[in-house]
Amino acid sequence: MSKPTTMSAIDKTNSLSAEFPLSVTRIEIEKLFGKYTYDLSKEVASTGSLSSLFILYGDNGSGKTTILKLLFHLLSPSEDRGHRSFIAQIPFAKFAVSLAGGTHIVVSRQEKDLLGPFQIELLEEGKSVSKVKYEINEDGRPQGLDGNLLLRRLSELQLSVFFLGDDRVLNSDVFESEETELQQFFLMSENRRMGLDPRRFLRTSSHVANIDRDFALKTSIARTENWIREQALKGSNRGSASVHNLYEDIISRIITSGKGEIVSEDLPHSSQQLIERLQAEEDRSKEFSYFGLMSPLDTKNLIRTIGNNNSEATLTITWKVLKPYLDSVSARLDALQETQNLLKLFVSTVNSFFNDKKIELHVRTGLKIATEKGQEISPESLSSGEKQLLLLLCNTLTARDKATIFIIDEPEISLNIKWQRQLIHVLLEFTKGSLVQFLLATHSIELLAQYRRNVVKLQDVSNEIENGR
């Protein structure tokens, strides 16, 4: 007799794979540094928000940071940013990553070789679609025969991968050209300001480290400002009817009204009802004008004119003329609603963390930081914890638009206990409803305790494999 059908673990996995097709579900590595073998798989959570979180935990020196970097360099498709060179320099026998949608990427070496040449194989639903062997050329860099096919297949996944290391510098192929141009400009401006020879400046490692951190924050803020402007433009274009179509609708309604074809449920019962609709749209538009997503409506003159005329015939014509306009305004606001909600969440969250300062955000003027007395301050003047928080939140906000894996090494760095308790909750709130996964390595008891179901411990299984278990 067969067992009753229930929601099995496989069913849950398939369901969540559809929701998060490019999220990491398993990481396998053999003989990392010549001695560690890990099989790191995350149980499928019952909710999407939890499925977007994968936390690695292990002792110091167990390889957490190296695994995160290997993951970043393996999934990043750019050919000239040192991704394959990094893989060649790390000693291991095999490194494999499984994604929820059935994609597997496997790096392997010859049985006795832990450094140098390697092979990358891309599999879809168990079938090999690309396999490239990388040899080390005379310059010491890996070179693969027909490697472009592999890189093209990785690009076709349309997966954005970010890595935020303990130096708080954000790395991603997504921002390659943008960051190169901005970094050159920023370094040149710093050289001029400090009166330093560029070559001498670049040799000063402590200065470069500070520049990198401040540069990461500045570019993240700039990216956030551009993202907001793009969202405002998209929402405006989606919600705004063309002038030609608007007048077509108005003329059509007037003619229909003249023929007596009036839909009773479409018509306001009194001028007061029409006034309330106008007032509601004006009030709603004021919320959106706070961030500059649209200019506030001014309906005072319309309301005064309508209030002075109670004729039922006039009310009918007025409604026929105004309804297309009001529907257009409402559609535009609806299109911008998600962006409005995200910006409110972003600003209120950052300001709830900051004590003696706050941020302001506007489409036209961008992101500004000010003291309690209203004095504008630069991002460099923030504390290390404040920089860290703002950097994380800016990049989390702009990562919502497509499938993204956000790899963060020790996100708790520079954060006090209170901030650590709130951090992951805030990141998950920011990305709710998106295809963003956070893959973290942490020592923070606060983070580990809150999200125990999402924690995978680095436990060496090499002895178990040798014993046949």
C-alpha cells in the first residue's frame, strides 16, 4: 500500500529552485591547503527569505575566506580580472558549486597536483555543456583552450556576483569599467590635493588602503544615486500616458457622454466625491515628491472651481475630462510605489542606526549626509562602522534588479553588538521579493544564533571519506 503524498524535501527543493534558480545550495572542496575536505550543503528552508541566506562558520584558518574568494572568482565570467589566476594559486584537488536550478560548476586537478593547471566543467541538469583545461603559460598565468565558450556560458547565466572582503572593498565584474574610470579619477584628484608624485603615492600602502575603503563607499553612493534616477525614470515612463493618447481619451469620453452612454458606476455621485479623488491624488503625490520621484500635484484651483458648480450635467462632463488625467497620475504613482517604499525603508533604516547624523535622499541632489544641526559632511568623516553599514545597504539596494549572489566576508566587522543583531534582518528586508542571495562567513555569535537554520559548519570530512563513510 502506497504512502499518502506529502510535500517532500525534493518537492520543497524544486519549488524553491524555481524561486531562486541561481542561488548556491552546495559547495564541495577536496584537500584545501592539502588537508581539508568539506561538503557544505544548506537544507532548503521553508520560506524564500531564509533560502536567500547561506552562512559559513568555522575555526580560524579553516578556509572560510578562501572558499568565499574561490566562489567569487569561479562564478565571475570576466576574462581579464585575474579570476582564473586566483584559482591557479590556491592549493586544492577539487572545488564544486551547485546552484538551485540544476547548474553545477566543477574545478578539478590531476590526482597528485594541488597547484597550477586545472579543469573547469559546467554541467546543466547533469549534462556537460562546457569543459576547459587551463595550462600555465610562460608568464605564470592560466590559459585555457576554447575558454571563451565557458566564459560565454557563465555570462549567459546572467548572474551578478559581488564580493565584499574584510578590507571593505567591493569587487564585481558588473562595475569593471565604471570602477576603473572612477578610481583613476579619484586617485588623480587625491594626488593633486596632497601634492604627491603618483608613483610614490601608489607605493604608500597605508594610503592606498584608506583610499580603497573611501573609494568603495563613494562609488557605492554614486551607484545608488544613479539607480534611484533610473528607477524614477522607468516608473515615470511606465505610468505616464502620452499627450496624444490622453486627449484621444478625453475627446472619446466627451462624445460618448453627449450620446448619453454613461456608465453609472463610473460616475461620481456628487462634486464632493470628485473633490475627494483629487485631494487623495494630491496627498499621495506629496509623499513621492519627498524623494523627487515626481512633482507634487496642486489641485486647489480645480477643487475650488468644482466646488462652486453643483450642476449634474457639468459634473458629468468634468468627470469625463478629468478621469483620464487622474488615471494617468494614479498609474504613474503605482509604477513608482515599490521604489518609494524601498527609499523610505533605506533612509529610515540608515537613520535608525546613525545617532548624531542622518542621510537625505533626492533624485536631483543625490544622497547627502548631515549632522543634527544640518551641516553637510563627507562620507570620509563617518566612523568605520557607519561606513561599513552604508556600504552594505547601498549595494544591497542596487543589487535587487536581477539574480545576484552577494558574498560578504565577516559582515560584522566594525559593527557593535546592537548593529550586528539588526544587520541580516535589514539586508533580507531590503531584498524581499528579489533574487538576491547572501552568502556570508562570520564569527559573530549574534548572527549565528539568530539564523541557526542557515548556518553550515566547516567540518573536515576527509577521515570519513578515507574510512568509506
